[in-house]
Amino acid sequence: MIRLSVVRTDKEVEAIMAMSEKQIEALGFTEHSRRHAGIVSKWSGDVLRALGMPEKEVQLAEIAGYLHDVGNCINRMDHAQTGAILAYKILTRLGMEPEDAAEIMMAIGNHDEQYGSPVSNLSSALILADKADVHKSRVKKPIDNVYTANIHDRVNLAAERSYLSVDREGAVITLFIEIDTNICSVMDYFEIYFQRMKLCRRAAEFLKCRFSLVINGTALL
Ligand SMILES: [Fe+2]
Ligand SMILES: [Fe+2]
């Protein structure tokens, strides 16, 4: 079994991650770099571990989480599909069993809300982890006026903290978000995150859990 540390330090992975960062920065989008990759990797693994899934599945989820956005080095459009194929090629080259690499490929190809669906434990954990990462540090470009910034930047700038919590006994996966409502309203958040939250709900259901969303201490879902 290939470990995450081997994937993370692979030269090809490093070059592709650097190119993804370059493209996302040039497009002026929120951060999708190694910070995001690292967080999504950890949270994907944490979700499956908390649900008592086998250690191997947890490790595959960590690798899927780390590589899920590598398609951004090609083009932001369809990055889930291009990234899935890229990841499969890299992982089999590193010696991963084709069945395991294919599992990761399928999860990555389903992480984006446009075409994605929770079709496996891995893809469900990846969807939840990816959509949970909202944080002000993800806004990279200088913002002159936070109040007139675009809604994506505003929502991220307002996000002080976000994390997932898994209650295995109660079968509930909760996304907790703390936002500064001086910068963005809860409505703003919903405006851009509605599709993502619907996908999170389906992902939690695939894992036989209910999805709950708590913003600033209030349960909204
Ligand atoms: Fe993505
Ligand atoms: Fe992502």
C-alpha cells in the first residue's frame, strides 16, 4: 500500500500541484493549493475513521483528498475529471494496485458539485471534506474593500472557522461554520453553497448518516 507521504513528496505530484496553484492564482480564485489539499486529505480520512471504516479505506481517502484538485493544473473546467485520470496514472506509476487507484480515480471524478455524486464511501468522504473547507486564508488576492468584494471572496473572508464532526452512534455528520456576519450574511453563504450543501447531504446519506449544518451555533439543516 502506497502511503500518503510517498505521494506528497513525489516529484511529479509536486510539479503538478505547483502548476495548479499557478493557474488558480492567475484566475484569481480562492486558494486550492497544498494547504487545501492537506486539510481535505486529513478530513476525508477522519470521516471514514470516525465511522469505523477499515484502515486501508481511510488511507485511500487521505490520498484521494490530497490529489483531488490536481486537475486544476490543466483547466479549472472539468478539473474533477482530468484530475481523476491524472491521479490514476500517478498512483499506478508509484506502484499502487489498479483496483485501489481506480477507487481513488472514481472519488476524485465525483467531488465537484457540477457532475459529482456520492458513489462510494471514498467519494462521499471526499465531498464532505472538500465542501467543509471554507476559510478566510483561502482568499489570496488583495481585497481593497471587503464589502464590495465578489460573493465567493466575501463568504471565504467571513469564515473564521469550519470543521466536520462525526457522531457515529447518532449517525450524524455535522459541518460547523463560524462566520463574521458583518462581512457576509448567512443568506450569502447559502447563495453560493446551496448546491454544495445538497451534495453534502447526499454524501452523508451514502454513509448512512444525516447531514447537519450549524452556522454560528444555529442548526440550519
Ligand atoms: Fe475541486
Ligand atoms: Fe477542493
